[in-house]
Amino acid sequence: MTAPLRHAEPIVVKVALGARAYDIVIGRGLIAGLGERVKALRPGAKTAIVTDATVARHHLPAVEAALKTAGVGSAAIVVPQGEGSKSYATFETVCESIIAAHIERGDLIVALGGGVIGDLAGYAAASVRRGLDFVQVPTTLLAQVDSSVGGKTGINSRHGKNLIGAFHQPILVVADTALLDTLPKRDFRAGYAEMAKYGLLGDAAFFSWLEANWQDIFSGGKSSGSLAREHAIAVCCRGKAGIVARDERETGERALLNLGHTFGHALEAGAGFSDRLLHGEAVALGMVLAFEFSAAKGLIGETDATRARAHLAAVGLPTHLNEVPGGVPGLDALMDLIAQDKKVKRGRLTFILVRGIGQAFVENDVSAAEVRAFLADKLATL
Ligand SMILES: NC(=O)c1ccc[n+]([C@@H]2O[C@H](COP(=O)([O-])OP(=O)(O)OC[C@H]3O[C@@H](n4cnc5c(N)ncnc54)[C@H](O)[C@@H]3O)[C@@H](O)[C@H]2O)c1
Ligand SMILES: [Zn+2]
């Protein structure tokens, strides 16, 4: 696994969605060949690259150069970085800019950025001219293992996150792991929480592997030639691709990807979706709570919950509620936030619970009183 294979072939993961099937290509240095890949898929197409200001500074010139070398025309649409860009206002700017750049049916949108850009550009692609094809070039770990795959696109409403959107699958995902070298450590760690999620929800062997190899994933093999990062991203993409192929519209199994997200979203909302608590950090805390809640319900012993927490803590993710800067909402506020979450049906809460590491399942019938008692207990120990 850690053999120095510097020039290894990229890893290709297939998303089997019939006529909408596509490849996720994973490897170090793939940007250089992006133009050739685009040309092979859509000969003659021009592109609009949607990106944010930070990503543009680091990586837009290389992407533009790669497209140009292959003779693929491009226009750049640069929006402010951050969650605030998943808004009506920025969506309007992006759509209008795509039209102004004369992007027609048959042309392509390139989403170059993290989850914010993927969601925003994907939704613009779904909407302009009733649907344009798009390519995801994810630049955060979170986007490479999660948001760029599966076709969920959208923006935020004043009533909550991701409430306006569409399912629109990309035609290609190019995950260049070298792009992650410029990602701030904290964002990398937050993305790692989603990576650990795949182990915790359905792949105990992968979780054990992560416990042993996480340092190589963080260092990225730039000097050692280790392919741990590429391998781990591929495992996650294979996991997500399988789930998405079986349940594209989240009528069942896809909900497993929400492990840790009901508690996590409540904490994230409590922090005002600010830099105080990044999404992945909230998910790390949420997954620990999901394991502890499962233990409180007698589904697992304390050992599994302790092991999940120990690993997330080892990489530097928050795993105790008292690690949230500025504190967490009180019990009533937390319960309100949980009730607002979209995973609530007719007063009963849907939670992703576990029967062990790698054994998550969807429980549609959790009572609010039970959750309240569990959280009251947690908050009492702060
Ligand atoms: N569609 C889905 O299935 C799905 C799944 C999970 C999350 N999401 C969404 O993803 C978003 C979070 O994504 P994110 O964590 O990638 O956030 P993000 O896109 O805001 O990126 C985080 C920060 O890193 C910067 N950045 C990105 N790539 C960089 C790089 N290579 N070098 C330096 N800086 C870089 C960005 O400018 C930004 O400031 C949320 O809006 C969430 O709702 C969507
Ligand atoms: Zn998430």
C-alpha cells in the first residue's frame, strides 16, 4: 500500500447510473490532463469554470492552461469564497455569467472548488438552458470524498441549508489529490471526518486501516510517494458510488451517509454555520454522539463508541461538546434545531444508529423524548 509508486496510473471509480453513468478519476497531478479528458468526452465543447476567489488564486491558472493546451475554450466565473455564496444572489450571478459567456447546450460547466462551488455550479448547470453538462473538479477533501459525487446540487434558503436544489449528476469527476496540498490543515481535518464516516458507517476494515494510516493521508505522499491519500479517497468514492447507484434519490440506503449529521447539523446551526464550527467538525461530534446514543440504547457496548471517539480525537477533530468554541446551544434550542432538520417525519425522528463500527442502519422511529434525555445527560456533564 505504501510502496513508492510516484507515477502510478490514476484510480478510476465508476458510478453506475445507466445513461447517466460517469467516472471518478483520482490521482496526483491530474489537472494537467483535464483538457484532454474534457475534449475526449465532449469534442468541440467550450467551458465556463466556476470557482471561488481562494481556489482561483491557487489553482485557476493551471486549470485554464490545461484546457487551453487541449484547445478547449474557457471563461472563468469567480465568486466569493464561503458558504455565503450558496445564495440566490450568487446563483443569479453565476447563471447570468454562464449565459453571457455563450455557453450553450453541448458545452460544459467546470466546478472548480470545494462543496460550496460544487453545489452552486452544479445547480446552475442543472438550471441554465434546462440543464447543461458539468464536470466536478473538487479541491477540498470533503468534496473529493463526498460532495462531488452523487449529484446533489443546490443553494441555501433563509429557512435552512440546501433547501433549494436539484439532483444533477456530473459527467466526470476529476479528483487531483495534489490540489489538497494548499488546503488549510483545519479544512483537511474537517474533510477527514467525512472520510472516517465511510468506515464507521459500513466498512470496519477501512476504519482499522485509517487508524493505522491516517498520517500518510494527511501528508499526501508528496515526498514519500505513498498512495495512502489516493487509496483512501477511492475507497470513499467507491462506497458512495455504490450507495448512490442503488438509491440515487435517497429513498432508503443513501440516508446512511447522514451518519452523525442530525446531531451535527444542530450543532452547526447553533454555531450559525460560521467558522466557529466547520461542517466536518460538527459531523465528527455528531458521529461520536450517534455512537454514544446507540450505546445508550443498548445497541453497542461502550468500546465501539470509545474507539470511534479516540480516532477522531487523534487526528485533531473535536469529539466533546465542550470543544465547541463559544459553547453549544441549550437543551431546548438543540431539540428545536434537531426538530427542524429535514430528517424528521411526522414527529418521529430519523437517526442513523450503529450496531458496531461499520454497521450503521436507518432508524425511522426514534422518540424525541429519548433524544432529549440523552442530550440532557451530555449537557449536564459539560
Ligand atoms: N452535494 C453534496 O452531496 C454535499 C455533501 C456534503 C457537503 N456538501 C456541501 O459542501 C459544502 C462544504 O464544502 P467544503 O467543506 O469543501 O467547503 P468550501 O467549498 O467552502 O471550501 C472550504 C474552504 O477552502 C477553500 N479551498 C477550497 N479548496 C482549496 C484548496 N485546494 N486550497 C486552498 N483553499 C481551498 C475555499 O475557498 C473555502 O474557503 C457545504 O455547503 C455543504 O452543504 C454537499
Ligand atoms: Zn457532511
